[in-house]
Amino acid sequence: MENADRQEWKTQKPQYNYLIPDIQSEMNPHPEIENDNYIGSGKLKGKVAIITGGDSGIGQSVALAYAKEGADVAIVYYEAHGDAEKTKRLVEEQDQKCLAFAGDVGDEYFCQQVVKQTVNHFGRLDILVNNAGEQHVCEKIGEITAEQLDRTFRTNVYSMFYLTKASMKHLGEGSAIINTTSITAYQGNPILLDYSSTKGAIVSFTRALSQNQEILEKGIRVNGVAPGPIWTPLIPATFPEDKLENWGQNTPMKRPGQPKELAPAYVFLASEDSSYMSGQVLHINGGQVING
């Protein structure tokens, strides 16, 4: 591993209007990342986790919660260097170590390097959190270009295959893979057709992977989390301002969720607390009943 804490791989960017979901530090109101009442109890002591989309939102909150539970983390993000530096600082304030990798999770070589250098640096890998995602609003299916469709699937689905493949030889008994899907996998969203499709694919990937013979023989658990409307940088980067005024208020709880409200679920799925659970999805969505 090179001495630098942050590694960057320059990959060719798409030639269409790619909406980069950042910057968290500029959001108003700011997402709630840390739960001051959350006290770690060593549930992940000595473990190492890779978290994609770890610069902000859910990923940042999960990184902090894992650090509070005693884990070192490697976060993966695209371009929001300032947000990533904050994640690193939050982790280190818990006396844990944090590596930050900037690059495109839709690039298999980059994913391979993230896993390789994480293991080279920490000497092990126990937890893989496939959390990175992107979405694009399109009112009509004809507006979804082949380039956008490919890009959304590369970020949201291909990355999970790439990182899981690269991680397999390092994961073992008691390891956990946690995939972030979405309420849109179950309800759909008419203006997020490609995004909803990827999230449905993630549910199927989670269920199928949990039953894979190699996974079973190694004692690796595979589960998912399906967030509802959570206030993260992805939201203002995706939707026009007029759609944000009442955003999240159509849930039974009449409000959007905060990243800090999801982090404990990722701790549960990564720890021995969920030792008899695999192939399942936890729904954290403000009280919306999902049959699936």
C-alpha cells in the first residue's frame, strides 16, 4: 500500500450530463449523520470494512457507527473530497483508522484495487457494504439514453459484482456483505425507471448470493437494507427544488429519515447479532408496509 491515505484512479467520464450526488457540506438542512446517544459496545472490534458511497449520507453514518463499534474502515467515493475528508476525521476521532479511495465503482479495475490495497494495508477484510448509488429523473422512458442506462447499472449493480468478486478470497466465517437497495425496488418510481430497476436487481442479487454454495461454505452472510426517503446529497442532486418542499412527508411518519437512523441496521447486519440471518432485507422507510 502506498503511504497516501487517498488513492485516485482517473477513469473516462461519461459524455452525457452525469449528476454527481454531492456536496453534503453545502446542503441545507444538513443531513443528521451522528446519533449522540449511540454508544458502541465493541460489536465490530478488530474488524475491517469497505463502504462504498462512504463520503456522505448513509455511507458516512455507517462508517462512523462502525468506528464506534471498533472497526477500521475503507471508504470509496467519486469526487466529493471534502465530504470524504470529514468521514475520515469522524472515524479517526473514534481512534480507528480510515482509508479513502476516490474513483468510479463502475470500473472493475478500480474495485479490484480498492480491495487489494485495503487488505494490504489492514491485513484483512471482514465486511463489505455495497452502498454507492446514483439516480436520474426522467419523466418518459424515451428520455433514458443507452449511456444513462448503462451508467446507472454500472454504478448501482455492476459495482456490487465487481467488489464482491474481488472480496471473496478475503472474506470468511462470520464475514458479512450488506447491499443497499431501496423502497423503489418494491414500490417502483415512475420517474426513476432505471434506478428502480437496479434496486430490484440488488434485491435479487442479495437473495441469490446468500444461497450461493461458495458463500455458504465460507460462512458469509448476505443481507440488504431498503431505505425509504432519506435526506442525503443524492436527493437535492436529483430532484428539482419544487419537488423537495414536501419531500418525504408522504410516509406514515410524515417526514424523511436521516442517515443516522439507518446506521444501527448496518451494525446489526455486520455483527454476530444477526448470525442466523441471511438473504433478508431490512426496511427502514418511515412506516411504509412493504410486502417483500
